[in-house]
Amino acid sequence: MTITSTEPSPPTRRPSAFSSAIRQLTRRPLTLIGVVIVLVFIALALFGSMIAPHRYDAIIRGAARLPPSAEYPFGTDRLGRDVYSRVLWGARDIIVLPTVTTILSVIFGAAIGLTLGYVGGWLDDVISRALDSLLAIPALILALVMLGTIGPSAVGIIIVVVILYTPIVARVVRAATLSLRSAGYIEAAKLRGESTIYILFRELLPGVLPALMVEASLRFTYAIFLTASLGFLGLGVQPPSPDWGRMVNEARDSFTQTPWALWFPAGAMRCSSSA
């Protein structure tokens, strides 16, 4: 005679949002490679000034306009400053600022998008139309107007980029939330009496996380270009910080004599944003 056990099986634990994100990354090797490149550039921004052989403003006597060599890997500019050291020092602003703005934009945009997609109704209509009107203005033009009012500074760049990119992230998250809010596990959470905050961030957020991570990587790329563009126009982080965009602008006048002074900061921007 076979005796079957009547003990209930232990409940299966739902994977966390972090573990779900890791699994999504491992299924997309190219995305994983991009994330690794971004992390490398972030580490370079944090520790680049420690490994740079010279300070960003150090003028080396008798070393002006030297081509790339073993002693100066990126050559020197027309004033005798080491381009390699300036690129490493400049990574702090050109990478850290977009990282901070991307994190803030993703946090605010995800919160707004989840709320609008789940609640719906007149709140969704009013705020969505307001976000659409903000997105109708070209990002660079709006950034120039805002920075002209606030003033060029690191804090000003963070405020402007967050205002520009939060609506874009919110629209992506809202669209993903609309397709999930009627799912069975969401209805089950409502029947259990879970709070709205719990449903938004414990039930809906893991489902929209893949789309959110893709959008975050795009925002990071565009934030690098926008920050460098503002530096090129003189509205980025102000001197003496060696902003990559300003380095490109300064190297234009002496391009025929020191083309490497333009190539390497421009190439650094391209590599960091291509991740």
C-alpha cells in the first residue's frame, strides 16, 4: 500500500528584480558586453586621475606638439600638456555626470511611468500630454535655453539632463506597464489586498525591467553626447576641468599641427557612448 504525503510543498520564491535582470543580460551577450564596457569607463572616471602620469593642467616644458610615443601615448597639445592625462582626468566629468543623470532619470521616469500606466484615468491623460509637449522641443535647444537661465555648471547640467530624459523613460515604462497591469499575478496581488506601492515596485517593476535597462543604456549614451556637446559649445563644466568636448573645440584651431589632440578625446567619447 502506497502512502502519499499530504504535506503542502514549500512555496516557490519569486526571483528578485536583480536576479531577473542578470538572467536577461546573460541571454543577450551583446548587451552584457555593453554593460561591461560602461562599467570599465565608470571605473576609469573614478580612478583615472590616480593613474594619470600628469595633472590635467601641467604644461611640460619643451614637450609642445609632440606626436604619440611611449612617453606620451596620446601625444601633447600645442601648449605642451599631456593629452593622455587630460583624457583620463576629463573622464571624471564626461562619464560621472551622464551616469548620475541617467540614474536619476531612470528612477524618476520609472516611478512616473509605473504610476501612470497602472493608475490610468485623467491623471495619465494630463501628465502624458504635459510630457509630450516637453518632448516636442529638441533636446539640445532646450538644454541651451535652460543652461542659459541656470548658468553653466555641473549641477546645472544634471538638472537639465534629468528634466530632458525623465519624460522619455517615463513613456517607455508606461507603455510596458500598460501591457502588464491586467496580468493574472497583478489581479492576484489586488485580491490579496496589497498596497499600490507594493504592486508597482514588487509586481510590475520586474516585468518592465528589461525594457527599462535598454532605455537606461540609451539614455547614458545620449547623455554623454549631450554633455560633450554642451562642453564643445562652452556651456558644460567650466575650466580648468578638461572636458572632452572642450578639448575637441580647443584642438580644432591647431588640427593640422596636432591632430592627435582632437582624435583621442573624440575617440574616447565615441567608445564610451557606443557601449
